[in-house]
Amino acid sequence: MKGSKDDPQKIISTSHAPAAVGTYSQGVEYNGVIYFSGQIGLEPQSGQMREGTKEQTRQILTNIDALLKACGLDRGHIIKTTVFLTNLKDFEVINDSYQNYFSPPFPARSCVEVSALPKGARVEIEVIASTK
């Protein structure tokens, strides 16, 4: 994480999650709340997109773990996720992955269908976490 003691905003960056594909940060911490940019199913080292919704979702969750670790946090610090799907019929696939990734109490979640995602991704997940 980067930031100064005079600036309440810290930029989160790790090579263990895909680099930003645009003009944004992987994440920003502000006053103990961390806002992670949406993750798609890119493998960080190769930059290759995983095939299929299930594999993309698994990669996304692995990328989220890497971002959390860069902040010294774990899944229990996640308070909200937003899931973007190019086909809402894939919701069950996402939900199955969630059951393997999260344990109760589950974070709040929104899930919406969108017409397209970067790099042809089928799913994107953004996360809000708390350092508390």
C-alpha cells in the first residue's frame, strides 16, 4: 500500500493480482474502508483470461484473495461485493463459487447483468472491505 501519514487515502497495489487495464488503481483505502476495483478472470502472471464463467469466477476470487493479502486482510473483512454478469443465467455458477469461497455471515451482495465487460469477460466482481 502506498500513502502518507498526512493523506487518509492509500493506494493498494500488488503484482499477485492483475494490473489495472485502464486509468485506475487496484484498490484504495480511505479511513479504514477499502474499495477494490472490479476484478475479471485474468491470470496475473500471464494476463490471459480464463475460459468460462466458473473458471473466471475462481480466478477472480483468487485475485481478490491476493488484494486482501496485500492489505494484511482476509475474506472475513469483506463487507460488500458487486457482481456484474454478461448473462444473468450464470447466477447459479457464481452462487456455487460463493458457497465455496465465503462462510457465514456472508457479505452483502448485488448482482446485475451488463451488456459487456472488459476484455470479453463474462463476470466481474468488485469488493468493499473494512480494516476493522
